[in-house]
Amino acid sequence: MADDTVGKDVSPKSPARGSEVGAPRDQRPGQDDRSKGFLSELFAPVAGFGVSFSTMFRKVATEEYPEKPRPTAPRFHGRHQLNRYPDGLEKCIGCELCAWACPADAILVEGADNDDTPLDQGGKGRFSPGERYGRVYQINYLRCIFCGLCIEACPTRALTMTNFYELADNDRGKLIFTKDQLLAPLQSGMLPPPFPMSDGLEERDYYQGKVSEPTAAQRAYVDARDAAHDEDDAYAGGPGNVGAAVPGAHDLVHSTHPTAAETREGANP
């Protein structure tokens, strides 16, 4: 087969003037060939400061804190709170998942078994539905980064974050919050643990919201329990740690005189 390229110019041809492919910028169609004006060249070096200059003369909104604190967002990550069920039992089951999920190692949890044995027979009482409850619960706010991973890890929604953020202090020891500071105070109608679960209900029924208030049997149990003990030292030295002087002592006096009520603001349900 004959070569038809013999004698022909096969060298690459340069694109015609005006073509976009391979043409210089000043020869491409649609380009503005006009030279920039004198003012444009004069202000070009300071054009990047346009945003800065435009905001220099705006009125500054002064935050009058702490006299008038600014409201936080509804899902603000503030101080933690341990929640209760409507009858007063604690939602925390002492599973320690929040402590495992914490990237800063700021949470300490020690679980203990609930005991339905009558108190007069040496029983320790029931503080939450199910088998276990959080006997010791501490959060070190010197380490906490308020990431909220502990909230996501909690299987019973026992731990949530409030809108309270004024946690600064001049004593490092006061920034280690214990259970009595984190536990939500008793609301109207709630009973102070320990007391049995509602008759005929299981742990899942509490989680599914089938409990709306204490039953008559629970109220009678608490009344009989309180009548058998002096109000001044009721259950001092029993199971649990809620910030007592001796670790491991569960002082239930905080149920009627909670310290958390003094610092709890905008708590999430």
C-alpha cells in the first residue's frame, strides 16, 4: 500500500489566530484587551483589606457578662447530669460505658448490685431498675473536653449535658464532681431511693416510658422505711458513694437536700 504522506508537510501546525486552543491569553476570543485604569492599579495592593475596612466602623455588640449572660444553644454541651425515672429511681445502671468512651479518661464509675432484700434483714436496697446501679460516679472537669461521647455511649439516657457552663474555680479539688453533685434533684412526686420497682414491671418497661409516677406500694415502702430510721442519720454509711467524706459511703440525705439544685440550670430531660 502506497504511503500518501510522501511529499506532504506533516509537521504540527500552530492554531489559527483567535483560536482558544494553544493561543496566547491576549489572543483568545472574549478577552478584554483594555488596560486597567490608574485607580484600579493604585488600590489593588489594599483590595484584600476591604472586609477589614468595612467592619472597622460597625457598632460592636458588647457582652455584659456576667451581669447579663448570653443564652446558650438548646444542645449546648455543659455540665453533666445523672437523670432519674419519674418514680425517683436512678437511670444509671453502672455499666461504665461512658467511662470507656471518654477520650480524656475523665469519668470514674463503680457499679454495684441492687438488693431487694428487706433493709431490716441486712439488704442494701434498690437504687435503679435492673441488676446494677452506679455506686460511685465522678467526673474530673480538669480533664473533660465536653465532647459528648459519654452521652452517646449511655444505653439508658442516664447521662445528659445541661446548659450550665460556669465551672471555673480556684481549687482543683472542687472540679472533681461526685454523684451528689451530678444526680438530678428529686422533682415533685418522686421518691428518694432505695425502694423496689413498680409491681409487675421490668427494666425494659422503665426504659420504654411505662412508668409515670410512683405507685401506692412504693410510697408505702418509703414511708415505712423513713419511719424506722432517724431523719438526721438516715442511711448514712450504706452502699454507694455520692460524694461522702469516706469513699464508698452512700449518704442519702442528699435526696432531700440536693446540692445539685444550686448549680443546675437549663437541664436537658
